[in-house]
Amino acid sequence: MIGSQHRDLEGVERSGHVYDASISNTGRNLSFFAAAFEITPDFRTDVGFVRRRDQRQAIGNIGYRWWPESWIINWGPRLSYSRNYDFDGLLQDEDRRLGLSFNFARNLSFSANLRRDLERFGGVDFHKTEYSVNGGVNTSRALSIRANYSQGDQIFFDADNPFLGDGRSARLNVTIRPLARLSSQIGVNTSRLTDPSNGDLQVFDVKIYRAQSILTFTDRLLMRNITEYNTFDKDLDFNLLFTYRINAGTVFFLGYDDHY
């Protein structure tokens, strides 16, 4: 429990609190988690950051795993549910998820998820359904791959005219280690939204290309480079940083950052 007493620059005093309680268990087969918390509308803190106030939320999930330990190492389903109210008793969010995941031999993984949720925005309740699949390959230290694809209902967050669109997103991340001292992470993120009520009119189609490389010259000196291109803003970001460690508590940095 956390309590706050706050006085702003105009002399207005507010008091609030945060309650949080949870229980969890992680076993070889059965795992579960349950939590309840609330943040009052008048809770304030000038030395921290609170993303959202005025909420009372309950969360729970339960999962079970079988261990064949053959070409399938383990697999199992997971079910989760959450509800979030404001202090006026109005339901703001409701989230239901069902997932099924597999871990295979040689560090291969796959999962599929179904999500059905309610989200309130601009005084309107939006009911959404989303499907997603994830996969990973990590059979070699020199190369690892992660991929994700999701499709379903997405809110277009326009304050004047919000609507429920058809969203699709994909993500691909590849990590390459050609040398012991060199590693590169290359990623592509795509996000697309169309308006089904307007003849599937395309609202946006954004792609982000990102590459991050780290080259270690010695145990003390390394170089990091991040290059990113965003098709929405047409921006190319380039960042270069050299790091030299003098000792455990002293590090020198020299870098360059630019946007095109």
C-alpha cells in the first residue's frame, strides 16, 4: 500500500493511495497468477511516474504444461482474464486471452493466441478480436530468428472520430554473430490499418527497418551503431557510440547522432 498527500502550486491539496495484492505459483506443470490493485484519482507523486490513475483492476491467469521430452520438450495452454473499472464503477477494459505454446528440441518454439477484449475510448466501447502467432529459431549461436504476426480489430485513436479498423502487424528479428566480437540485430516491423466501413480504405501502412550492431575491440573498448528508417515519417536515424571503460565505476562515451 502507498499513500500520498500532495499540494500543487495553486495550493490545492489532494490525498490518494495505491493498493496492490498478488499471489502466484510457478510449478513444473501448473502455474497461476492473480492480482488486484487500485489507484485513486487523486493519487499524486512528483518523484515518480504514474501512467494511469482512477482504476480498479483484477488480473488472473493459469497455465498447464506437459513434458513429453522428446522432439517436443513441453507444451501447454494458458488462459488469462482481466477487468478494469474506474472509481465511478464504469468498465474501462476487459481482456480475455487463450494461448497454446510449444517448445521443441534444438531451441525451436511456436505459439498461437486468441484475444477478445473490450476497450473504452472517447466514451465508446470497442469490442475487439485478435489472432496472433509467434515463432523462434535459436539452434545456433551464430544465428537466431524471432517472428510474429497478428491480425484483428484495432482502434483508430482519433479524438474526434474513433473507429474500429482491421489491423495487421508483423515483426521479424534476426540476430547474427559472424564473429566472436561482432553481433548484429536486424529487425523489420510492419503495421497496417484499413477501414472496413469505408471499402477497406487504407488508413496507414508503416514499416520500420532497424539494425543494431556491436563491435567489441577489447575488453574495455566497444562500438555500437543503430540505424533505423521509418516509412511513415520518412526519417533515417543514425547513431554511433564508442564506449571505453576505465574501471568498474568510470566509463567514457563518445557518440554521434543524426536524423535525415
